[in-house]
Amino acid sequence: MKVPEELRYRETHEWVRVEDGEALVGITDYAQGELGDVVYVELPEVGRAVSAGEAVAVIESVKTASDIYAPVSGEVVAVNEALADHPEKVNEDPYGEGWLFKVRLADPAELEALLDAEAYKRLLEAEG
Amino acid sequence: MGFCWPDQVPLIFERSRKGRRGTLAPRREADPAALFGAENLRKTPPALPEVDELTVLRHYTNLSRRQVGVDTTFYPLGSCTMKYNPRVLEEAARLFVGLHPYQDEGTVQGALRLMFELGEYLKALTGMDAITLQPAAGAHGELTGILVIRAYHEDRGELKKRRVVLVPDSAHGSNPATSAMAGFEVREVPSDADGEVDLEALKRELGEHVAAIMLTNPNTLGLFERRILSLTEAAHAAGVQLYYDGANLNAIMGWARPGDMGFDVVHLNLHKTFATPHGGGGPGAGPVGVKAHLAPYLPVPLVEKTPAGYRLVTDRAKSIGRVRSFLGNFGVLVKAYAYIRLMGLAGLKRAAALSVLNARYLKELLKKRGYRVPYDGPTMHEFVAQPPEGLRALDVAKALLDEGFHPPTVYFPLIVKEALMIEPTETESRETLDAFAEAMGRIAERGLADPEWIKGAPYTTPVRRLDEVKANRRPRLRFGHRE
Amino acid sequence: MPYTPHTEEDIQAMLRALGLSRLEDLYAHLPQDLLNPPIALPEPMDEDALLRHLRDLAGENRAGKVFLGGGVRDHFIPAVVDTVASRGEFLTAYTPYQAEASQGVLQAIFEYQTMIAELTGLDVANASLYDGASALAEGVLLALRATRRMHVVVSQGVHPEYRAVLATYLNAVGATLDEVALDGDRTPAFPVAEDVGAVVVQSPNFLGRIETYGALAEAAHAAGALLVAVVDPLSLAVLRPPGELGADVAVGEGQPLGNPLGFGGPHFGFIAVREALLRQLPGRLVSMTEDAEGRRGFVLALSAREQHIRRAKAKSNITTNAQNAALRATVHLAALGPAGLRGVALGAAAAARRLYQLLLEAEGVAPLTTPPFFAEFALRLPKDPAEVRGLLAEAGFHGAYPIPEYGENAALFAASERMTEDDLLAFARAFFVAVGG
């Protein structure tokens, strides 16, 4: 199970990659494995202001639907439109082509509250 | 064993041939443009199939042969009460099909009398003071009942603070969904180690912010909530209304009543407890009974008995309004009425007791064959089992199809992993239960010995396991869709 | 004991296996205060006595030819519909959760979805809802979810009972509802405000009049709202479908397709939407797919929207719907085909037009509905319609439903392809007497 070192993580299994004041968000390898085959992703509207901890997207597999929470606050500046036709990318490449949405950071200090790779690995071990 | 299935059946649209005609229906010479105006006419006719009547009959008869029902096989689907419904009830319903809901009340006195009397019977059986027969199904009844509670709190000026509905973690999914549709926030209450509602945890949640508690009793583990009287008393002390989900009433009909337990509202699934076949997913009916303090809020119209006959009452100031057009699923009401007249109180009580006897007996048989029962209390009309360690509920279910049985409900309630929820009902014989248990035993034994075999089941059905990922990623919901 | 297979010997043996001696022991753990409450029910009857009793009850109703409407009418039903719908495999199955053993119901639903999509001219339909009224409520809730708005405008031309049910559902979620009064027998043009999520119009409307709502759909779309059309499924055999008129959601009462009057139920409701709204649909949906060996099969799809998975976040709480009534419609449509259905629709409309002309000959009767209308129309009577309805009933006819909301002495009538010229003349004669006396 991959947990890239350079990313930040939320306890609810979202990851964040920060570039130029923008946070790219997706779900972790562990999360996609737990969900099983992803069949549909409901993404937020571009331009929507989201706050950290808010449920902003939904990922559906055949038998379940999971809320995805915004790890940071800010405006949604892009969503991964390729997922509409290819939701399987979330399974195949969770840290790459399976990204979900991008948020312009309102408060970079919020990143400090997120887990680093080591802390997230410990969380996964604790969850068994 | 196993079923006898017909081969692949094409779609009715694939049997269509241009110019072929089916049933000869009445018609009248008419010029559509003169009747409707040319601008209102449809340019191309809807692409309905063009088939002869025998083709229609053969097509759907063969489709029916790719379908199992209670008429063809044991169907122990937990929480669904798949019992045999006496066939005379179908004949009973046909006696009333010619009536129109907008007829003069004087011309439908028999139908209104039937509705009134059925209401009286259901009130007596549930211990309630007033009833509406309008809701079209159990979940529809839930919505009606929760809206009645909402209107009650609103009327008392308490709705602004009472925003929460409590449901146990073992509840049917329709309970939280209903509460959300009525604008409430849902909070789950945990079950205790015995599988009953954790009374202390529930008491901690109670308060002025709570509008209602929704409970099923016996609950979805098949267990009667033994502390129900303390529970309802504590809730009432906090001004909270008690909602009884009647999905499991079959276990206790005639033996105990929700009204006596302290419930303020109850919905009944007439298509479960009171003998209407499920029809592959309805129609059903979900009457809602309430205690006197909630009666003013019931939906309209209600049937009233007056010295001059039966009439429909629509002018009730505090009513939540309508929840369905006309008078509800009247045909289902006829079947429920007829069933109660056929059985009488003694018959209903005996049916309930035999449903419990069958379930308890089957539970013991399955335990002897390696199945686990995590909440093994005095279960009633149903119980929740788990396959032997190493087997998955879904695989056991699929293997049962090759044995000629419909599987139990799987993966519900959510608080039991790999749940097999089994409700045999009172209309099944001891031989059937024995045979089912034998089949479950064979499946457990072979499944453990041969994991590949059980993962591949079923083998004898008209289709094998279907590609649900494909169906959900790129759903094709009609002929020609996405082609 | 009836309808249960247990012999005394079975019961004793099964009780013994549980270490119990009497059936009462199964309830011994219940609080004693609750047990065996006094319940007054009539004594049981045998089957024959039951049917005798029910025939007596039915005899307290008065039969007659039905010229009543409100979206539920006395249409022709092919005999084959009853034959198929009463097959035990269809009648006694549950919702088709176990797809491998439920291909019959699943394929029938798939065919039904196709037929409803064809009739409405929209992309996808669900497996059925309870009735026309709750279908409207679900259709509007869907539009509010899709637009994230909480305000609805509905035409007074929409069935009054549907509007009442809609009001109940909207009140529950805290959405607001405005009504636009009819101008004569039609919905007038009106501006659509920016906070409106759904505009609702019915065609043929409650007075029977065919509405052309293309311009209204454009106004709704310009304001970012969706247009929800309530339609009569039989009329769609000949009239322009909602999908072509700009509707985003079409809903309606399915009774005219193969379901008897039944005192108003059970029937079924239908809902169809544009592709973009597919994931907002409430209730069951069946998708075509393949099995492990590449054979075509059908399965419940998009269940993650539904209450048993999504719980408080489900699109609707609906579970049981109206499958057997929808199956009747499926067989009905297959048996009639496009030509047969068109014949029935035209026959009903022609009979209604003929009846309209006949009834207008009576003194003091004025039209509330003007052509074009489909199978129903409204008239202003010279006296209380409730009295006229009663007098007609005594003559063996059911007609003249009072609709006071639409004007003093307003009454609704309907006809169908089943009425012969003699039936229409006989009804007209009774009507002349009833309004004249």
C-alpha cells in the first residue's frame, strides 16, 4: 500500500499535494482499496467555497457511497472531469490521474493540522 | 435440486416486426389534427414493440420462469415477511375494482365501510386511537408518521428546538432516510451486547432537542426490546414521541401491541404482515395509527361513520395534508380486511406464534451446521446468522440458488458482519425448514473445502454472477441506451 | 389451522427441540403486562363465507358506467394483462435483490423503463413510484436537489390532489411553493424568478386542456430552473412528448395503462428525466449488463443512491414501489403496440369530444374547457354538481365530479374508447334530466 512521503493526509483518508498556493486533493491507496471498484464520483462545482472538514464530494462503489471531506478551506478552482467517464482512475492511480479536485488555499496554516506520511502510516496500522 | 429455467429470453423490442398487431382494442374513427391541432401532434410514434398477442403472452410467461417467488420456492428474506398469502384474497380484491374514487359517496358505501372497519381492526391490533389508510407503502407510512410528529411539535411551538430523530444502529435504512426527508437530523443509538437498544446510551441522548425515536420491535436482530416500557417512559418524560416501525409486527400480532408499549405512532406494512403478495416490489400499503393526541394531524381524507352512513372527511385544520392521491392503495386494504376476517384473533395469534416457532427451530438447526448467531437471545420471527468463519454471506447466498432456495437478506443489519438475516414465516413446513438447513450444511461444508467453487456460485441459474461494476459505471437503463 | 402447514405433532416436536412445551412459551420473555391484550375482532370465516360477506359489502356500492376522470379513467385492458400479472412468480416475488433468480422481474422492469422513456421522449425512467401525486413530489424534490434551490412554482392546472401532496412533501424539507392561477383553462405566461428550482405544469391539465409549455420551459431554463411536466401517459401515444417540449422531468399517473379503476389504487406513478439528471432519480433502476460468461443479464443499479445504503443521505426513502402495477402497464403496452395504443388514445379523445358536444346542448351548461382537450373536460353546470352527480348515479352513471376550486358549479367529466355512441347518448339523456330538474 502506497503512502507517498511528500503528501499530507486527513484522518478520513484524503491526501493533499500543495503547489503554488493550491491544494490538489484525492483519496489514498488504502481508501480506494477499502471502497472497491469505484463506479461514480460526484464532485463539487468549480467556484464553490469549501471549508476544511466539509463533505464536498461523494465516491460511489457498487455497494456503498462515501463522503469525501475537504482537507483545507478555500475556493474550488478545478475538478477532475475525466472521472465522469473513467471513475476507475481513482482505483488505478489514486495519487495521479485519480485526483478529485483542487482548492485555492484560504489559510495555509490549516496544512499544519494534517498528518504527514509517517503519522498517516501509524493511523493505518492502528486501524488494522 | 435446483430450478428449471428457460433459455435466454430476448427483449420484447427485439421480437418486434413492423406492421405486426397485438390485442384488438376498441377504437373510433377520428382525425387527430382536427381533435388536437396539428402543432400538438407527436411526429414519430413511441417505439413500442409491434408483436402479436401470443408472443406477448409467451414472452412474459417465459420471463416469469426466470423468476422465483413464494409460489415457487422457500423465500426466507429477513425483514420482508415472505409468507404465503391465501389466494382467496386476490379474488376478494377483484370484487371492488370497478369503483372510481370520485363517485358519489352514496354509491361507495360498501367500500367506505370496509375501510372504516379495517381501520378499527388495525387500531385494535396495534392499540392506537386513530388511523389513516392512505400511505402507499411502509416507507410512505414512515414519512406520514414522522410528519405527524413534526406537526405536533410545531403546534406546541417546540419544533425549532426538537431537530433530532434517534434511530438505533440496527434500524432499517428507511428510518434515517425518512427523518431526513422530514427535515430532521438523524443520530444513531448503539445496540448493547445483547443486541437490544443500549438504554443508558439512549437516555444520554434524550432531551429537548429530540423530536422522536424510531424503533422496530422486535428489532432487526429478531429480538424483542425487553426494556421497552422503561425506554418509552424515559422518552416521554423528555417530551419525545415514540415511532414504531411495523415491519416486524408479524412476530407479535395479537400477542402484544405497540400502543401498550408506549408508542405514539405505528405504521404497518400490510404487504408483509397482512397478506398482500409483494408483486416483485409492490404495490403495498402502509397505514399509520396514532394515539389520540396526534389524531388531529393525520392526513386527509379520513373515513368517518355517521348515522347517515360513511363519509370522507377533508376539513381538518391541523392535518399535515395529503400524502397520496385519492384514498390510498384500496385494493391492498381489501386484502388486509379479508385476511383479518379469514383468520380472526386466534388465527392471527397462532400465525404469529408459528412464525416465531419456525424461526427458532431453524436457528437451532443452522447452529448445528456451523452457522454462528452473534446475538443469540430469545429471537422471534427472524434471526441474524453468520456463515462459519472463512465463508462470506454473499457466497452462501449465491450457492443457495443452486440448491433451489431463495437466499436470506444479506449484509443487514449493518451491525453484524457477513449477516444472513433469516425469516422463514409461519407458512413454511417443518420439512421445508429441515431441507433448507440440510442445504445450508452442504454449502458450509463444501464452501470451506473448496473456496473456488463457492466463489463461482451460482452455476445453474439463467445467468451467473452479473457484472455490477459495469452496470454502475455505465448504466444502460433502456433498450438502445448508450449503444 | 388454516394456511399454516403445522400438525400438532410438528408443533410438539419443534417445541421439544427448543426445550419448550407450549406456543405461549415463545412469548414468555416479554413484559407480562403487555401480553395477551384484549382485542375485539370478528370470529374467523371460511373462504366461502368470506366471499359471500365481501359480495354483500360490494353490493352496498352502486355500479355504473364511469364518466369520471382526474387522471384515472375506465380504459380498455387486454385480458392478457391479468393473465401475466397474476403469474405467481411475478406476484409473489420480493424486490429483485438476488439478480440471478430474478431475471424475470428485472427484465420486465428494463422493458418498462424503455417504454416510459419512449412515451415521454426523455432519456431514462425509474422502475415506478406509488402514484402520480407522489411521483410529482419526487420529481420536484429531484429538481430542487439538482438546482440547489428551495422554491417551486406550480400551475393551478396541476391536479389539486397532486398539488396537495407536493405541498406536504415541500413543507417537510422547508421548501416554498407558489401557485400560478389558470387564465381560463390555460396556464398563462409568467416570469420565472432566479430563486426558482422547479416550474410545474400539467398537460393535459386538470381541466383536460392541452397546454403548450415550450415557452414556459425556455423561461424556466433561462432562470436556471427545471421544468417538471405532469403528463397523461395514454395521451403521449398521439401528443407531443414532454421531452420534445423542453421538460427536464416528466411524471404522471400510470393507471390508464392497464390498471383498473380500483377505487383509486393501487396504481403506479412514473418518472422520467434527461440523462444529466439520472443520478438524482429516486427509487429502483435496472441496468443491462453481462454475467461472468458474457451472457446478457439485468441487475439493480445505482443502489448507492438508495435508503438501504445511503440512509439519511438517500435521494428518497422509497423502497417498495408499485412493481406489479407497472408490470401491468408493460404487458398492456406490449399487447397494444404503437398502433393499438394510438387507436385507444384517439378513441378516448374522440369519445370525449363527442360527449362534450352532447352535454353542451343542455340548457345553462357552459364550457370551462375549450378544445383541444384529451379525454377529460370541465363544464359549468346550472346547479350544484354534487346534486347532478347524485342524480346521474341513480340513473346508473358516474360523472360530474365537483371541482369548486375552478369556479362555481364547475364539474369534471371524462370519456374513454370503451363508450359506444349509445353509451354517450344515454349518459347525455340522463345528464339533461339531472341538470334540468
